[in-house]
Amino acid sequence: MGQNTTTPELLVRCGCGFEAQGIEEALILIVEEHAIEAHNVQVTDEQVLASLSPAPPSLGEAGIRETATSRMR
């Protein structure tokens, strides 16, 4: 029987405030493009992989996450 495995989503944050969430393969391309366009810096796949962290779990179908900002409202 086939297993229903999903690729875990990952998160990357740049010091400039840029954030991206997705699967590893997509984030490598997104971060490399961001580094060149926003910072005129070329990064390697290994540098991108080292900057990835697990994405926080989403809540519900809408993927809404509770943050400190949303709790303060």
C-alpha cells in the first residue's frame, strides 16, 4: 500500500525582512533569485539549505497562524 507522505514545508528569513515558505527545491530557487535581485549576492544551494528551518504548522484550512501581533489586536 502506498504511504501518504508529504514533504515538510520549510521557512527562510532574510535580514531585510524577506520571508518565504515552501518545499526545499522551490526555496533554493526563490532564495537564490532574491539574493541576486535584492542584494546583488550569489549564494550556493548549500548556503540556502543551511538557512532553512521547519515552517510552523498552519492552523485550519486557511493556513492561519496566530502571531504575537494578531494576539495584541
